[in-house]
Amino acid sequence: MRRWLFGDQLGPHFLDEPQQTVLMVESRGVFERRAFHRQKAHLTLSAMRHRAAELGDRVLYLKTRTYREALRLAGEPVDVCAPTTLRARRLVDALDDVTVLPPRGYVTSHEDFVSWADARRGTLRMEDYYRHARHRHDVLMEPDGSPAGGKWNLDADNRNPPPRGVTRLNVPPPPEIVEDEIDAEVRADLDRWAAEGVEFTGVDGPRLFPATRAEALARLRHFVTDRLPLFGPYEDAMLSGDPFMAHSLLSSSFNLGLLDPVEAIDLAEQAYRVDAVPLAGAEGFIRQLIGWRDYVWHLYWYFDAGYRSVNELHARNRLPDWFANLDADAVDARCLSDVLSGVRDRGYVHHIPRLMVLGNYALQRGWRPAAMVDWFHRNFVDGFEWVMVANVVGMSQYADLGKITTKPYAAGGNYINRMSDYCSGCRYDPRTRLGENACPFTAGYWTFLHRTRERLSGNVRMMRSLQQLESIHDLDQIIAQEQDRGSRAP
Ligand code: SF4
């Protein structure tokens, strides 16, 4: 039977046999409904068209406004690996001539996750699931059932600030992406769509992320041999002159389905077993895949559809225009301006700027979590709805009051100062909470605690911070200062 491949099912593991016939559908309507980042649109279309070129005459590649229209044109029954959004899942389930197969592209099965989660009675922690999954799939395990190196969690080794006095980490850059005629054709199409009224965010630029399996594999192999050794210690650090640090830059490749996470885990573990990379690096990378990636995937389906709009902290403010429009030049706060410019110019910043700069700022200001899910989804090259719902609602915005994390990821400027080189060149002072030089993150931290103190009062991990709040003698002035700042860019 012909296999229908969605645009995030592009690797060979989505086919059963090499000669299988394929249906692919490119729908301009997807880009007309919401404004996506220009480089995300380019990457997605480029990856789909490159895959179609590889498949040659085995693919029926249709450009239609809707999927239903394409299936009518195809005129034959198809099967499809379960798509990754609720909306698409409902669509394929409702279509007569479509057989839906189990999802692919994840390490662990949903049945396994459900039986694990059901047994936890509401307390779900990624760390617990990660250990369960490593056991079950024999990843970084010793023959006696203990974790490699004797420890499950090497976060303590992986939370170093950036090395002092450097502007870049000493790691070789990933293999360069060379655009081809397919990229040029996509660029011309997007230019034409924009002229016809389709809106995009961000700026266009050279393609920075893999659109083919060959490019993704080259980046994976290079990462494991040349960048992974330094990934672990500095995975939480930020340098203004080095947006990529030693990160793999592979999240978009996994999420487009170009790579199977199992092959990446195997490569990283092999490198550790032959002493080519330290355990902390291999463990940190594997944790991102079998830990966070699989975990948020399963949560997307495990929680009901209403989870996306959960808002237990009553965060009701709309995203200000400067943030929604990625207007980094409107921002003085050096960390926020640099990170926002990274989103605007590349459609990518790594997980700490996402969590501790962008998410932290939104959490402090009480911006609507659902709007943040949508913002992250549209503006990041690796952003998909299933990725962002639990990551943003549960982790970054703590809108579920702790279903998946133990406390809010709210922090003042001292955290950013410790983990980056931003503050030394900033007009604000991370130690100051009041006055001209008051760091908006430091002042925002105290106003966040003040606003949410009742909702957070039952959280033992917040007790110390809430006690400190009681001793802030100038709290009223900080609140007045932040009210005065309102939604203006800091
Ligand atoms: Fe960011 Fe505050 Fe540091 Fe400026 S002082 S870079 S606003 S944390």
C-alpha cells in the first residue's frame, strides 16, 4: 500500500521497505493559517522536496490547499504512521481510505509510558521515566542493572558556567550546509507567497539546519566525535558570541524525522564505551532524547486536550508586540535582546536561553501560557505542537502547578549573570532590583513571587524564596516600578 508521509516523517524508518511507494502533500494552507518563521518554513519545505527528489518516481508529490483534496487526487487507499498533532490524528482517523499505523521516531512506546504514568497517581517526573526507559531499553546500563558509572544523573557535572575570558567555546563548528537548487526554488516560492500576502516572522537567511538525511547524519557523526566531549559541562551555559556552543543542533533533524533517535543514542553510547567521550557528555545528550524528547511526546497524548490551555497561575497578559514580532532592537536588556535576535535571525537558540531568558521573562510578567506555546511553535525551526505543549505549559510557565516539574523556573539576574557573559555589557545590574539600573529579571523575580505567593505557598521547594520575599523591604516600590514598566520592552 502507498505510504503517506507527513512533513515530519522524512527518514527511512517511516517506510517498511526501500521500494515502497509514497504520497507526500505540501499544503500552502498550513502557512496561510498562522505566521511561521521564514527559516522554519524554508527548512520544512526544503526537507520535504529533498525527500521527494530522493524518492524519484516512487513518490506522488501533491501541492494542494488541504490534505483531503490531496487524498481525493491520489485516488487510492494509503497507510500512514500516526501523525504528531491532535488535529492531524483526528483527520486521518476520520478518513475512509487511510489506515493508521503506530507512531514512529521515538525510543519508547506509548503503551509503556501509559502503564508507567498510570501507576504514578498524578506525580510525573521526567527523571523517573528516564531511568525506567534506560532500564527497559538497556541504554548506558551495566550488566548488573546499575547505571553506567554508578550514577543516573550527572547534572552536577553538566552545569558549569562558561569558561572565563572566552567569547567562544573551543569546539569545531558543525559541517557547513551548502544550499542547492531545491533551496533556491523554495526561497523563490516563499518570496512569491509573501508578495501574495502570506505572513512570516523572523528574517530569511542561509539554511543552517539539515534538510536531508545525509546532512543530518554528517552533523550527527561530527557532533559525537568533535563536539560531544564539550557538550556536557557547558550545556547550560550561554555566551553572547557563541549561540551554538557545543550543542548538537540536531533537534530539527529528529523532529523532521530525518534521524531516528535510537541511532543517535547508539552512537553516543558507543563513543562513551570506547572512551571517546566522557560519560557526562554522553549521558547529557542521551537524557535529552530518551528523557525530555520522548517524555514530552508521551505527555502530549497522555494529558487531555485541555492541558494546552491550563493556566493555574492566572497568567492573563498578552504578548507585547515587541516580543511577538521578535523586535530585538527595541530591547536594552542585553540577554533578552541577544536571545530574541537569535530567534529572529536563526529561528533557534538552545534550551537555556529558551527556558531561563525567554520563558523566565514571560513567566515573571504573567503572559498567557497558550500564547507562549504558539509563539515557540511558530518561531523555532524545531518547534512542533507536541514539543511545545508540555515544555512551555508545564515546564517553562508552570501553568499546571507542578504536574511535571517540582518548582517554577523563575530566576533573577544573578542566575543569568552566573551562567553567561551577558551582564558585563548590560545597562542594567543583575544585583539591583530598584531604580534606573534595576535588572528586569531581578525585579521581575520578586514581583512574580509576590503575585503568585498564594498559589505557590504549598510548594516546599518554594518555601525559602517565599520567606525571603517577606524580608524584601522595598517590595512596594519594586511592584510600582514594574507596573510602570508595563509591557514596554526592558
Ligand atoms: Fe539580563 Fe539583567 Fe544581566 Fe542585563 S543585568 S544581561 S537584563 S540578567
